[in-house]
Amino acid sequence: MKNFSKGFTLIELLVVIAIIGVLSSVVLASLNSARAKGRDAKRKAEMVSIQTALEMYRTDNNAYPSSGGSWRGAVYYGGYGTGSTGYIPGLVPTYMAVLPLDPINTPDGYLYLSDGTNYKLLSHQSPESYPAAGTKFYDPVRPTWSWKLCSAEPACSNW
């Protein structure tokens, strides 16, 4: 009479655990890619929203909000915040409810520079991808570390 034991051997358990580990690492890698694409999409939407508010401001005031000749950010570059006197003065609360911060939670993700006639808006805190040359958000001055929106090309290309 043979004695059959019920259950799995140690080798079988280790193989199953290894397979589960490999599958979970593949899934997590694809999720991180999807999260990065989501942050990039949010960044694009926020920058376009700021651009729309700037154009409404210009329509009402015949000029863009001036940055006083220097870059303005939420914390660095003067530490202007996101309220009514934020990094783009005059937009909040009339044209936007609040000025956004970059999706990767860096407080200085968006920078603004304007002389009243033209403006340049940057997102420079290591976005997960960079726009291709000639596309809407491409910045020839900072091609590998920034996204930009500008009032008019080539007026602000060299800023």
C-alpha cells in the first residue's frame, strides 16, 4: 500500500511565489507609466487653463499681468503663492479660482514671466515626458527640462 501525502512540496510553493512576484512587478511598472501619463495630461490641462485665463485678462485689461521683469513661482523665485497675489498677479479670483501647482507636488512647478505685452509660462519640475520639437509645449531654450506656453512666437522664444 502506497502512502500519498496531500499538499504541495516546498519547490512547488517557491515556484508559484516567484511567478506571482514577476507578474506583480510587471503590473506595477505599467501602473507607474499610466500615472506619469496622467500627470502629464493634468499638466497640459492646467497650463491651457492658465493660458485661457491670461487671454481673458488681456481682453479686459489690454495687457497681460506683469511679473515685474523677473520669473515668478509659487514658492521659489520670490515665493508668491497661489492666491490673489500669486505667481500670476490679478488672475485669482476673477479669472481662475486658484492658481494650480504642478501635479508632482513640487511647489514651484509653474513659473511665469511677462512684460505686459508677452508672457511665458513654464512647467519645469521634471515632467515625465518632454514635448517634441515643433509641438505646442516645446521650449527650444529648455528642450529637456521644461514645458512652455507663450503668448506669441517668436516674441518670447529667447526668454
